[in-house]
Amino acid sequence: MKRVLRHLVPMAALWLAATASAQQIKPGLWENTSQMGGAMGAPMAQMQQQMASMPPAQRKQMEAMLAQQGIRMDAQGVTSKVCITKEMAERAELPSQSEGDCKSTLAPRTGNTMKFSFVCTKPPSTGEGVYTFASAEAYTSDMKIISTAQGQPQTSTIKGSARWLSTDCGAVKPFAPPKK
């Protein structure tokens, strides 16, 4: 379970970070929903099954712990919340993970799509994907990630959507700007 969680926040943050040059986005609270497949799909399904079989008090405690990190898991996938400050939006910077070492490369936007790639050293992984923008308040993504576990290469996929929620981030703190 910890292995999957260790990858969730960085991947969700990378998902947002790769859109940095795409278009002016609205500052405030954003919600990202991701469905994982491939190497991360089975552990995610197992973790959801484990949570479902927990005694109600233990499950509530686990859900509260995840909620403190802005994460919710359900049948639709993993939902996380991130805060984008006014300054970040003005500079077209989106949040990135606070742990690890990742660098992203963006291709020029073509119409309403943009391709990206990234390389991370913690956890060691590479990936690529495409974003499709509906507006400054919504977009979808499709990402492929290659990592290594126990010396074996693993491929994971993340399909997601993001939507702007409000100008007020509440208790959700902004991430550090992405590395380029």
C-alpha cells in the first residue's frame, strides 16, 4: 500500500506540472481524478480492496489520513486536490511534487493538445503523455510511465481529468513550482 501511495502524489503532481506552458489557467483549488492501469493498476485495485475490507473505524482512519494529503480513493480512481496560486497561474507554473527529482519537457501546444515527457530519479522513472484542454478550467490526460521494480521494467498508465473548483484553496497548500 505504501508503495502505491509513494507513487500517487508524485505522479499526480507531474500530471499537473507538465501543463506549465499550455495555457493560462485559473488560480485556486483544482481536483484531479486519475485511473491507473498496467503495473500500478493491480496494486491500486488491491489497495482499494484492502480498504473496503477494513473494519469501519480503521477504514475511516485511513481515509482521514489520505484526506489530509488531499487524496481520496473510490471506484472512479484516485482523486487529489492541488492549489495553484495567482502568481503560479500568471507565470503559467503549475504544482510539482515536493519529493524526488523530476524534470519535464514540453512540446509546443498544437490546437488544444500538448505532448510532454519526464525523467525522475526518485522514484526512478520516465514517461510521456498528452493533455487535451477543454478550457482554462478543465483538461484530460493520458500518460505512460516506465519504472523499475526489483530490477524488472514496469509500464503503468494513468488516464485522468482535472477541473478547477474555486478561487479558495482552503487548507490545501501549493506545491513548489516544477523543475524545467
